[in-house]
Amino acid sequence: MTVIAAATLQNNFEAADKKEQHNQEESIPLYHSLIREESDKTEESNKIKEQAIYRLGKIYAKTGRANNLFDLLKEVRPFFDEVAKARTAKIVRTLIDLVSEIPGTGDLQIQLCKECIDWCKETKRNFLRQRIETKLASLYLDHRKYQEALDIITVLVREVKRLDDKLLLVEIQLIESRIHLALRNLPRAKASLTAARTSANSIYCPPSLQTQLDMQSGILHAEERDYKTAYSYFFESFEGFSSQEDPKAVQALKYMLLCKIMTNNSEDVGAIINGKVALKYAGSDVEAMRTVANAHRDRSLHHFEAAKQTFKNELSNDPIVDTHLSELYETLLEQNLCRIIEPYSTVEIKHVAQLIKLPQNLVENKLSQMILDKKFLGILDQGVGQLIVFDDLPENKTYTAALGTFENMSQVVDSLYQKTNKLG
């Protein structure tokens, strides 16, 4: 077989490049041929082949040919024996990322990662295997396969700690925090995030990764109802994503607006949306939050429900937003019910339901819950369908005062006991 020199490879690459500019389809066989060529294996030749792999991968990604990308990754494996392992890792990860750009390829990405992990184990490429396993855990998380993701991450954390690869450890611990958050295990989620931040502080942390850490911090603070701190983290992540022109900036902006709504500052939402930086992210996500802010400002449950129906994908399908908006809806419902029943000592439940424009059984269940939670004093007379509201009783402070007296006496006795022991 004839060995091709680097200069000839370069000419072939330029010819494929020109053909791509006029007709992508006709350039595909040229790039394939270039990758298969038996070259002189110099550094220059390897770089040209690497560029040909990237060009071919981008064409397949643009045209939505995920299966062709899968096949390309298998086809170029002989080339990996000629280049350094670090370059091999870069090519493999780039091709996997290109597959992720094609919508609806989640299952194929998982299959591709598994196949690559098996190949890494056969060829003893542990450095690459750990990074692909990290990607696989992230994919499992996106597909809500939390136990599978946690199984991978648990093993990876132990391995990477032994190798002292701090950068990869930060990525893994961040994914671990997200998994625990999805499982509603907030203490473990916070512990993993703290570990990730500790690891990040001991190395140079890339801006993209630091921005993701800020985003996760904001989400966890919001879960603890500390919306002011959460807002500051979301603001930092929004600026970070925006400077990198990352599409996740929209998500950070949405969470910023959510924090403003949850802290009863709905009037600030319009000012943020109309800001210079935020204007370029105008779209359905931002419009959804504007509609919710208007409904909250007007204390209108009807408009709130309409917003959730109109923007179902942007609100209900986002688990973070949906959790907090559900809580906000319950608060609004309670406030409206309290305002309606305030003038009455006895009122028909049917009348309350008509005023608030909600089903009677829903209103009845909510009133029952509010009575149990001591939001107001009253009883439901379901036999006649009425709510009987009692006047607030003045607090009897005798019990509180008695507890205080006993506590002080206990301290005096403990003090005397300690002094007696010293005398003895």
C-alpha cells in the first residue's frame, strides 16, 4: 500500500474543504477516504486526519445523522493507535458531544457511551473511561434513571480521589449533587456541592464549570427558601453563561425571575426582563415568568392557572420552577380564601367556591387543611355545607410563664449541684 505524505494529505483535505462549501454530500466520501489513507504517521499528517474527523462529524451532526456519527467513532479507532491518548480522548468526547446536539438521541447517546466504555476497558484507557462514565451518569440523570447514575458516580468518586484529578472530581461531585437533589435528599446534595466547591478552590476552575457550581448553589438555596441568596447565585451564573454565550443563560434568567416572584417583588420582573443583557434572551421562557409575575401581582388564581396551562412546557415541565410555583399557588389560594371568609362568622362553602372561581370540593379540602394548620379558627359543617369561623382567642400566657419558671428553677438547681460537688 502506498504511504501518503503530509503534503498530499493537505491537498486532499483542501479539495474536500472546497467541495464541502459547494456540496456537503459530495465532500463526505472525500473526508472518509482521507481518514482511511495510509499516511506517513507524522504529527502533521495526524493533525490533518483529526481535522477531517471533526469536519465529517459536524456534517453528520448538522444533518441529524446520529447513526453515522456512531459508525464514524468505530471507524476511526485504528487511527487512535497512532496518536497520543490525550488527543484520542478529545476526539472521542467531541464526537459524543456532536451526537448530543441532535434532538431525540438520548438513548443512542447512552448506547454510544456504554460501547465506548467497553472499548476503553479492553484497551486499558482509564483516563478516557472515567470521563465517558461521567458523561453517562449525566445522561442517566437527564433521563431520570437516578439509581443507575448514582451507582456510576459512587464508584467514580472513589477512583478519582485516589488519582487526585481535582478537575474531574469537581464535575463528578457536581453531578452527584444534582442526583441527590433529584432524589429530594437535600442534605446529601448540599454535602456533595460543598465537596465540589472545596475541590474547585484548590485548582484553577474553568469559568463554565464555576458557573454550573453557582447555578447548583442557587437551586439548593431556593430549596431552603433562602431566595435572596439564591438570586445572587443565579445572577452570577446568568452573567457567566451569558459571557460564554451558553443557552443555559435563559434557565438562569428564569430562576432569577422566579426568586423575585417568590420574595413578593413581582414588580421587579419587568425591569430585569427589559435590561440590556436580558433582552437578547426574550422568548417563551421569559414570557412565561412575566405572565406568572403579573398573576402574582394581581393575586389572581385564574390568571395563574391560565399561565401554567399556556406555558406548560416552560413551567410545569421544569421540576425546579414547578416545585416553587406549586407552593406559590397554595399561598395565593390561602390568601384569597382568608380574604373572602374574613367578613363572615358563617358562610356557605358553595358561595366561597363561586367567589374564588374554583371547584367546591377543592375549596372544601383546602379549608379543611387550613383549619388543621391553624391558619384560622373554625369548623366545616359538611351536613349543611357551611364554614363556621370562630373569633381569635386571646393567648393564655400562664402556660408559657410556668415553663419559663421551671426552666429557671432547673438552672438554679444545676448551679447549686455543681457548687456542692466543688465543696466536696
